[in-house]
Amino acid sequence: MRILLLLLFTLTMQAQNETLTYLVREPKIKSAHPPVIFLLHGVGSNEKDLFSFADKLPDNYLIISARGPVTIGPGRYGWFHVDFTPDGPKPNFEEEAHSRKLLAAFIGQMQEKFNFDPKKALLCGFSQGGIMNYSIALTHPGLVKGIAIMSSRLLPEIKPLVPAADKLKGLNIFISHGTADQVLTVEYARTAKTYLQSLKLEPEYHEYAGAVHQINAQMFSDLLNWIEKQ
């Protein structure tokens, strides 16, 4: 009985020490060190959002869907607050920096817990989740192998924090965006692509004519094809 109580206490303390709330889909094809995909939702959503298509992702991957630490409302979360102004979205960069720190720690915690292959770690994010993808991958070289960006943007505040291009060598990037997106216009994707190319990175880039701010069927199909190549 004492051993059982000690085990329950240890597991509770481990859970309390984890930086983010999350959902997990174990690999359907078991391996000692599986590849992993982290799913990051957009503002106002939660960890259940992108997790809804977890079973459609490759069977050999461990899937971890994380909840943003900022509460927007009941059941609604984000990675930072943002004001949508006539001059464009204005992020709370202090909150973004805090979420970036939590997320980097979280990836390390999950690697220790699930023993995934850190050389086969991918981040997949929609909208604000994609912003966090850019922020993590470009400021923590080598932490992940690749990032998949869907209907998102790269924060200009991140650029001064990005190391020399040689430090980012080997980072694989997927960018997808609808041309009719009125929340985050396609120009954000085009600008990010140009910036990444200046860092000697070559993202796989997709635009979808007439598509709005959502993950459509073609975007998801292209995402799956990109994942299969990693």
C-alpha cells in the first residue's frame, strides 16, 4: 500500500511539473524511439482541435497535442493575446516569449517521458500555433527536425533572436496558406518564405486559390505528403 501511494504521489508530481496540458496518441506501429509530431492550435481553441485528425497522421508517429497556456475564455486558449488592429495583428510579445520558453521545456519533458527520437521531432501548427512553430524552430536550433506552418505568420520580433544561417542548416519547413485568408493574409506566408530563403532555408510552399483561414482538404493532403518525406 505504501509503495502504491508513493507511486501515485510520484506520478502526480510529474504531471504537476509538466509545463503544458496535452493529449497523446501513442504510435500504432511501436518502436523503441518513435518519431513525434507536436500539434499546436490557434488562438481561441484548445488541444482537442488539431487532435481531431491525429488518427489520420502516420501510424508510426507519436502524436502530442498541446494546449496554449493563456486562457482566452471557457475552453478557449492561446499562446499569447493579440489585438487585431487596422494596421494588422499586434501580439503581446512578452506572453509569446513566455509561451516559447514553456514550449521548449515541454518538448524536453515529453522526450524524457516518451523517449521519442529527438532527431525526428516535428511541430505542426495552425495560425497562432504556426507562429509558435516559427519562434521555437528559429530560436532553438536543433530542437526539432521540421515545422509545418498552416495559415500563419512569422513575427518580426523574432528575427533579431535568430542565429546565423549555418546554425539552422537541416531545418525542414512546410508552409501552406489560402489566398482568400482575411484573418492572416497570404502576404504573411510569402514574406516568411522570402525571409527563410535569406537564411538559406528552402521551405516547401503551397498556396490555395480562394481558400480562407482554415485547414482544407488539399492543405491536409499536402501536409501528409510532406510528413511522409521526413
